[in-house]
Amino acid sequence: MDYLFLLQNLREGILSWLTPVFFFFSEVGLVTSFLVPFVIYWCIEKKAGAKILFCYSLASFITNVVKVCACVVRPWIKDSRLHIDLLAEKSATGYSFPSGHATAVSASFFGMALWQGKVREKKRCLLCVILSVIPFLTAFSRNWLGAHTVQDVCIGLLIGALCVFAFGFIFDKAERNEKSWIAFNVFFIFAVICALIYSVFKSYPVFIISELNAGALSELSYKNKKMKLDVLKSAGIILGFLTAGIFERRFVKFLVPQDKREKIIVGVAGILTLVILQEFLVPLIFCKALPEIRSFAKYFIPVVWGTVIYPAIFSMLLKKAN
């Protein structure tokens, strides 16, 4: 806590101008950790993009399951003298431990760094270093903004790295043939569904903390509900990827475009459709559905679109054009 108090004094004092910078870095890192792997998947190297997407989605889900198991409250709830920066308050949903931002960015960017590190060129090595540093900067930004403790971001980084190096290795082994690939996907689908059922239906603790006022206790009750929705969001990502992966490999088998102009068109169109689908169309279609269904669909449908439907469409269009 002393560390957070130090950062808070700096944030509210002579280094207050850094806060918007760290907030921008924190949120951009989170968004790019989701979108960039799709661009790699569509336009650069299919297998590398799929692997990074798997590590990202699995790490995000594991983090949210750990959150609902540990039920660690945010720093400013533990100690009223601490408070989160207003810019970061909206994105600080659910419980504190581990950090979702640190996990997502580490899984995605460590995955990209590992991919680039296999190409032994000076330019690629420099890019590998830059990609490896970004998760640590994101983790520090969450401390600076008062959203997480050191333990939160450290475990978040660890989960992301574990998924990249351990589960990424399993991904490589499973990807080599059709039967092992299907078994791999089915196993993780079953495991995710089991963990999801536990997370949604588990009972949450009643916090009895003398320092908390009625408003803070009310916020904890809200976070219990919010955390369930966050678990459903991350479940939508991983289940969307796993189910779509089976269909893509068996029926679509798209090839990455080779022409630079085609790569740019596919990448830009893909990002636009993915964002429009996630932020506008799916919320509109499911506006009257239960919050749980809406949260799951907001991520499941775009991931299925980006993993199998969109590649099938642009593959068909490119074949006709050529």
C-alpha cells in the first residue's frame, strides 16, 4: 500500500501531467491486445495469429475465474485514503486480483514477442524487445492510476506469460494434425464451460470490513454482479475462438493473402467490421436480452465472425477477383 500512496502523491502532485499518458497507454494496450492478433491471423501468419488469440482468450478467462475465486476488493475499497483516478474508474470493473489489463496485454504482446523472436534479424529482435516491454508498462500504468496493487499486476503478467509459454506449447503440439486439434478444442471447451458454471453460480462472500461505509458495501454488491458479467465476456472470447477454430480448419481453410494491397484491405475491413459488430450491432440485436446473454454474445459473436466467417468471406471474394 505504501507504494500506491507514493504513486498517488506523485499523480496528484508534480507529475499529474503523466496521468492522461498512462491512461491512454493502458487503454490502447488493452484494445490492441485484442485487435492486433486478428490482423496477424488474417494478413500475416495464420498459425501465429491463432496461437496468440488462443493465449489471449485463455489468459483473460483464467484471470476472471481467479478473480471470482479470490474476491479481492480494489485498493480504494480496502483503504479509503486511496482512490482511483477518475479516468480509469470506468474500466476498473469487478474485483482487483489479478489485473485483467496486465493479463490481456501480457498474453497478447508476449505472444507477439515470442513469434517475432524466432526470426533472428536485428529489426525483428528490436521489435521483440519493444513488444516485451509493453506489458510491464501497462502493468505500471494500472498501479499509477490506482486501479491495482503490485500483487494484482504481477500475477496478471504471470498468467499471461504462463499461457504463452506453457499453453502455447500445447497449442503447437495439437495443431499438427486434425484429430489432436479437435481433441484439444473439445477439451478446452469442456473445461471452460465447467469453470463458467462454477463462476456464475458460486456464492459470493459477504464482506464485513469496519472501515467500509454503506456506499462502499453497496459497490461491493455491484461488483459481485459485474464480475459475473466479466466472466461471461471472457468465456465468450475463448468459446468463440475454440468452436470457430474447429469449423475453420475443417471447412474454410483460408489462406493469408499475399498481395500487399489485399492485405491492407482485408486488415482494415476486418477491424472495422469487428468493431462495428461488437460495439453496435450485437448490443442492438441483444438489447432486450438478459445482461448475462448480452455480455456473452457481445464477445462470442465477433470472435466467431473474425475467426471463421470473415475469413471465409474474404477468401471467396479474393478467389473471384483473381
